[in-house]
Amino acid sequence: MSQATRILLSLIIGLAAGIALAAFAPGSVGPVITVAQPIGSAWLNALQMTIVPLVVSLLITGVAATAEAAQAGRLAGRAIALYVALLALSATAAALVTPLLLALFPIPADSAASLRAAIPGLHAMSAAPPLGEFLAAIIPTNIVKAAAENAFISLIIFALIFAFAMTRIDAKGRALLTAFFTAVRDAMLVVIEWILWIAPVGVSALALVVGARAGTGAFGALVHYILIVAGVGVIVSLAAYPIAVFGGRVRIGDYARAALPSQAVAISTQSSIASLPSMVEGASALGVPVATSGITLPLAVAIFRATGPAMNLAVAIYVAFWFGVPLSPAVLAVGVVVATLTSLGSVSLPGTISYVSAIAPIAAAIGAPVAPLGLLVAVETIPDIIRTLGNVMMDLATTVTLSRRNGGRDSEG
């Protein structure tokens, strides 16, 4: 049984147990919650403990690797420029579409209120500072203090500056720093694997508390969350068709047929890497030379996740709406920037790990609480299918586009 399946089952079992406890033994709800809530909170704290070192090490190694890849040749450089632009557009789409979807299909009020009261580890959110104060504060005077306070925007800026500075030093020093932060990243991933291994205990404890306090409304709220976030992912995924048609100059029917095998693999495996052979065949069917697809497709699989910024920001916006956090255009713009940057570091991680490491900084940046992510990660299995499906579609569409920009395809038509 996969890790994601175990976590999802633990969520369902915990919710069902909490609902049954409240219905058939209401007198025991208090004592059971007294035991379950600290267990869930401890697991959630353990998960949050890893975020700062993981995000910093991922950003430094990810940006350094991207900068190095961009120097590999003109085609690689153009590919990375296109990928970064599309990642920014992906996040921007979420900033525009998610509030609209939540306005058209609002979160069920009763369920939202019950869940707010049920989730442990929440803290009152401070009001957003004035714009001038915010801009002055994003440059940290003390990076250690910024890390201690989970000031993710400051940490991201520092990590970006540091990563680009690494590209300017001698090769020996750059290799030493890259090896150090790669080791930090790998060690933190092992720690997270341990934490996720015991996730069924923590998630079931959290879910039991939520089920006992929120009742059956918890299921409805989680289904609503899945539909909204998946809907944003579908919208971004569908953008692959006009990119292929207008950027790659292929017929929409030809692109759809070429993408179908890789889409099938993506749905069944939830892995872009597993879909790579099918994407190479699809690119060849569209007339893309192997010399082009052999560079752009592996590069896309390694550093480009088109749906990541959109769906990650959608989660953070959903949590903000859920907990009544006001989101001004300026705050959403900050979310777009953070979502774009964090996607560069988390692209090669499994879904449950990248979920936390990528979304927690975005949520913190827009003022949304991080604690609900410990519950929402349990239902990531379903949106993750949309993530992978959209990613392989965009990988193929951008490859066709880059092929045309690089001198055309093997055959036109």
C-alpha cells in the first residue's frame, strides 16, 4: 500500500471514528480528545519543524542547478526561460481564478466554522502590515531570527541571493557548497520520510478530533476543497492546448492524440518520470527532432511543474478564505512570487513531501495558517492526479513550442 493511500485511509478512519464517538458515546468525546489532540499536534509540529531547513536547502540547490542547466546551451537556456515564465503565469492564474471559484462556490459556512474550531495548533493571524512596512521587512537584518520566526519571504530572498552568489565563485567552492546543501536537503527528506511513515497515527488523531467536533460536515468540506483545487489545476492543464497550437503550430487534434499515451501513464502512475518515454514518442509523432526532445523533455521533467504554482497557491488561498484571512491584490501578488519561486525547489519530490514544503511558505506569506495542511495533505492523492496530468501535457506542449523556435520540426503539417 502506498504512503498516500495509507494517509488517506487514516483520515477516513479517524473522521469516521470521531463522528461515531460523538453520535454514540458523547460522554467520552472529551477524554478521547484530551488524548488524541496532543498526538495530532505533536505530529503536526514535527512536520512543521522540517520546513525551514528543507525549503532553504531546496531553493539553494534548485536555483543553482537551474542556473547551471541554463548555461548548457542556447536551447536549454530558452527552455528554462519559458518554464519560469509559465510558472509565473500558472501562479497568476491561481490568484485570479481561485477567489472567483470560491465566490461562485463558497465554502460551506457551517462546515468551515466547525473545522476552524476543530483543528488544533491554530494561532490568531496578525493583520497584514502596511505596504511600506512590508517591503522594508522582507530584507532580513538577521537571517537566523527570520528562520526562527518562519519569515519565509525573507528566507526565500536570502536563499536566492546566496544561490546566485554561488554561481559567481570558483568551481571548487561552488561544488563544496552544492554538496553541503544537497546533503542537508537529503537528510531533511529522510527526516520527513520518517515523519510521514507515522503519518497515519498523526492524521488519524487529527481527523478523530475534527470528526468528533465537526461531524459529517468535515467530509463535505474536504470534498469542496478537492473540487476547487483540482478545478484550478484543470484550468492550467487545459492551457497546454493553446500553447501547442499557437506556440508549436500543430493542429489541436494532432496534439491531443500525441498527448494521450503520456496522459494515460500520468493518471495511472502519478509520475512525470514514468511518463517520459510516452512523451518522447508523442513529441516524435508531432515531428519534434530527437535532438530537441532529448534535451527539453528530461529538463522539463527535472525542473518544470506547470501545475505546481497554481495548485499550491490555490491551496493557500483556500485556507485563507476558510479562516477569514483578507487577501488584498498586493498580498496575492506576494503569493504569486512565492509560489513561483518555491516551485523551483520542490519539483522532484514526492507529492506528500512537496505539498508541505511548497505550500507552507506560500500560506505563511499571505497570512494563512499552516496547521490545516496537516489534515489536507491526506486528500492530496486526488489533486495529485491532476497535477501530474497537467505537467506532462505542458511538458509536451512546451517541447513542441521550443522545437519550432529552435528551427522547426522534422515535418510540418
